[in-house]
Amino acid sequence: MITAEHLTRSYGATPVVSDVSFACAPGTITGFLGPNGAGKSTTLRMITGLTRPDRGSATVAGTSFARLPNPARVVGTLLDPTAMHSGRSGRATLAITARTAGVPLARVGEALELVGLAGPAAEKRVGQYSLGMRQRLGIAQALLAEPQALILDEPANGLDPEGIAWMRRLLRDFADRGGTVLLSSHLLHEVQATVDHLVVIAGGRVAAAGAMQDLLATSGVVVRAVDAGATATLERALVGTGAQVTRADDGALTVDTATGIDAPTVGRLALQHGIALGELRSSDATGLEELFFSLTTATTASEEAA
């Protein structure tokens, strides 16, 4: 439903997005993750026709966004909730969108009710809205024409915990009815509770893509020295071998076995450095936060080495 093929974009001599390809299928929610400056927003802008790629292409329902006869009926977007006219009410904002998309005005009330902005909130000027209310209005605008797909950039930004839970249910219901969702977010725990697939971008390139359960099934080795100082020494030794290592809040190290480092290798390395281990075991699954930092840190390190 949403495809990106070899998207590439530079600003001057600075590459921002390099050869990014992925696909989002109907009935799924895809999380688009990456650190600040990784190229997420530029990629979303290329998919929605706001930025022209230097190379590559993107389609929604098999057609480029610019060639869709009525884009709002195919894909709803929320890229910048602050771009709404601050002097218009929430209801007037949606009414203009409805007329532009050829949607019955009755849908305005339905959309406001859906996002929790019916009643007095609908008549307030957007300039009086909190960030969370703007996000809700932006989601209402994206859903107004009952599209087949949604592309959302940081949709949970400004929402309180109740609002985040509401958005999760909303997106899950949309996908379960056959819709396609592509969303970017910095809220990793929320992404893990919401999405089916992941695309992780770092340094403008795709670092990993696939079903979330498959990516999180990456096996690793958890190791901890008896002494905290010795754990730090072991971490430096592991990194020196080329291993990808992440440190948990409790001080334990997780070594990604995809680099060829297994538990016996970690044990031998600790022995060589005279380090007594308090824990050495296999980790059957990786948390999203751990996976995210492992992928993005590895990409940054390889770019600096180059």
C-alpha cells in the first residue's frame, strides 16, 4: 500500500536520505524510527510529495502522491500540527478540509467526536488549543475523508498517557479494518505496544526493517561482572573486538551475537582480563530500546570510522 524505493535526497553537498526502501502492507502498523537528523521527516515528505527526491520513488496504493486525483481519500497525513491556521476554530478547519476533499460536512462532527473534540472544544480557535488538542485535530483531519492509509509524524507528541492509549486503540482499529499505517515516533515503549513492523533509519539509511517480533528475537548474551568497575573494563574489551554492546540501567551488558560473539567467547575474554563474572547467560529477546540503540549506535560508529 505504501512503498519507498531507493529514495535519496541531499541538501547541497550534505546527504540526508540515501537509498531508502521499504513497504507497508494493508492491515499493518509500521513504526518508522531513528534518532534526530536520521532522515525520517525528509523521507515522509518525499512519500507525500512535499519534497522531491534526487533519486528513487514512492507510491501510495500504487500511485505517486502527486498523481492521486483526491489524495485525502487515499491517504490521511499528519506531518506538522502547528501548520493549522490559528485563527480558525477546530470545526472550521475540518470544514475547509471536507469541502476541499469533497466530503459531506456531516463527517466534520463525526471526526470531532471520534478524536474527543466535540462540544465547546470544536468552537475554540486553534491558537487556543494545547499541543495535544492540535494533535487530535490533526488526526481528525487525516481521518476525515476515510482514507485507506495514514502517514503520521510523531502523532503522540503532546498527548497525555490517556491520549496515547486512545491513539493506540484508534490506530489498531484502523489497521484491523484493512488500513495501512506508517508512523514515526520517539516514544519507543509506545511503538513497541502499537506496531507490527519496524523500519529503523540511521544516518539516512535503513539500518533494519521487518516484522517487529522477528527483529526483537535477535539473540544476545547478557553478562555482568561481580564488580561494577570490572564490568566497564569488560565492556571496553568487548567493543575492542568489534562487538555491539548495550548497557542496561541495572549495569548488565548485552552483547549482540549477530557479530559472531557468543557466550564462550565472552567468558574467555573475561578470563583473559582477570574479570570475575556474576552473570553470563543467553538473552532470547531484545527490547525495542535496546535494539534501537544497538542499530543506531553501530551505524554512527561505522560512519565515523569511514
